[in-house]
Amino acid sequence: MMGWLNIGSLLLGLIAWILPVIYLVGNNKHEHANWGILSVLSISACAISISFQMFYQYHLVKIEDWTALMDTTRAVVIATAVLLIFTLLLNGLTFIVYQKNKK
């Protein structure tokens, strides 16, 4: 059951990146009113993805699987930082494009 947290985290992380890209690729075809909704959904997916990783790390602590914690913590921290940074950058870029198209 806990293995699904990693899969869910990966899928939500991808969703967090795909939503701003959808706006950036299709911004000429659609009205710009959906920018806020896509950004909120993207940042929410990123936050839930990070939460899933925290829940999984807590599960490893609870079952006292110290070897798994030592092996995976560095990768989880790096992946979380990359997810957060790129999500914020993509949403920032989306905001810049929105402001430019609004004028």
C-alpha cells in the first residue's frame, strides 16, 4: 500500500510540470482566464507530491527500515528540490507570459 505513495508522487510531480506547459503551448488558442486555475492546480500537485514523499519517509521510520532511509533520503531531497524549483520557475514563466498577453 505504501508503495503507491511513490507512484502517486511521481504522477503528481509530472502533473505539476505539465499544467504550466499546457498553458504556455496553448496560450494563443485559449482565453487567458484559466491561467490562475492552472497555476493553483500545478502548485497544489507539487505540494501533494512532496507530502506523499514525506508520508513515505515517515512510513520507513515507523517500520524502522534505516537502511532504506539511508539509501533513499539523498535522492528524495534532491528530487524534491528539483520538483519545487522547476514548478515555481514554470509557473513564474506562465505568469510573465500571462502579463505580457494581458497588455
